[in-house]
Amino acid sequence: NAQVINCNTPTTIPNLTVTGITVTNNCTTLTVSAALAGTGTLDNNASGTLNIQGTSSIATLTNEGTATISGAGAITTASLTNTGTLNLTGTNAITAITNGTGGTLNISSTPTVPTITTLTATAANNTVNYSGAGNQTAKATAYNNLTLSGSGTKTMTGVTALGGNLNISGTATMTGNAAFTV
């Protein structure tokens, strides 16, 4: 039985456990401040805003709206798929992110970019943006659209394939890049 969380005002809860079902977030802003867990699925609806400030070990997390992961807690979610806007502002260790069609992944943490074990960012019309106000090292993987913005040096060692556009804006500079095809 699927469930829906509706809230018209910003709502903060310390823990959310979803077991064996799909829960859809329709809240204007839902903040999970300590732990998101369970064997089920949390779907952040296109109109929803989700903030994860602690850990996440939920089996499946899908984001169609706006989600922000902050802090330093481990994100061991097995299936984290983004087709909305996903903001990484902390230093979390993240097991896997799939930036799906139309998704935007903003990584603003500096100087320590979150450790993402597996980043899949090759779907059509998706963008990964290293937007920190300082030096950042891009994850060595293939990208569709890649943006280097904010400020500081963006180190590109290991990035070998871009299926779409490379954009550099703000005062960001690119260095250490291997030969790659755009």
C-alpha cells in the first residue's frame, strides 16, 4: 500500500523508516534530521522539497523535485535516482547516485567533495555541476553535461568522456584534465 506525506508548512522529523512500501513526499519542505531508513522507497514528488541532514540507508530514494543532502552522515542508499535537482552540500560518503534524464546534480561542498562510490551521469539532458566556492576534484567518470562554476580550481583528472556540453562559468578554472572527448 503506497502512502503519501502531505504538509503545507516546512516540517522536520528526526527519523523516517519506510518498510516494504513506497512513500511519496508531497510536502513543500520535509526535513529528515537524523536518519532515513528501511526496505522501502521514498519518492520525492516533482513539487516536493526534501532535506536529508543525517544518514540514509533506505533501499530506494527517487528525487523528482528538489533534494538536499547535507552534513557528514553516510548515505548507503542502494538506489538513489535523481531526475530533479539534487544538491550535495556536505561531506557525506555516498554509495551510488544515478543522475537520470533531465536531472541536475549540484556539488557545492569545498574543499572536500563527497565521496561518491558510483556516479552514473550519462543519461540524456542531465547535468552535473561542481559549483563550490573553492577547489574541487571532479569524480572520475563519464558525464553528459558538465558544468564547472563558482570559484576555484576544478581538477578533472580521470574525466575522459563528455556526451554533451562542458560549461565553465564564474571564476572557476579547469586543470589536470586528461584528454577527453566532448
